[in-house]
Amino acid sequence: MPKSDLRIDILGTSFSITADEDPVYLGTLLNRYRQVIENTKKITGMEDPLKLSIIAGFLLCDDLQKLSDRNPRVRDALEAEQLTQELISRLDRALTLTIIPS
């Protein structure tokens, strides 16, 4: 799949990311995150962007955990992703240690 660029402008911060995902899907994720931020503002009354983003991330993790608790396939996929990330980190460290400058 070709890489897609997404411009993120949220909580007073703007930047672009590149991902191996469909642009429509990325836009859907960004809209969902904006909704979570807005709901978090309404619930907490907070305005601080850093605190809002942390609480919103925490709430999204809570949603994901509850989903994985109800669905073993989601839990298995999350565990597989975590193992894959750990393996990639180990490989990165090992490659960094074994590279000898010429």
C-alpha cells in the first residue's frame, strides 16, 4: 500500500505524519480522536492541551482494554503486536551494537 500523508491540527499543535494506511481511514481516526478530545473537555472542563491529550489517550486505552477483554481475537492481536514491537526493538539494539564503522 502506498504511503499516505495526514495533516494533524489539534490542541494548538500542527504537524504531518506519513503512514501505510488509506487516507480515508487516517481521516476517520483523526476525527474519532477529535471527538474524544471534545468529550474529554466537556467531561473535565480542562483546557490544558497536554492534560487533555493524556486523558483522551488514557480513555482510548480504556476502551481498547475493555474491547480486548470481551473479544479474545482482539486480545490475541494486541499481544502479537506487543511481541512484534519488542522483537523490532531487540533487533534495532542488536544491529546498532554490531555495526562497525569502516
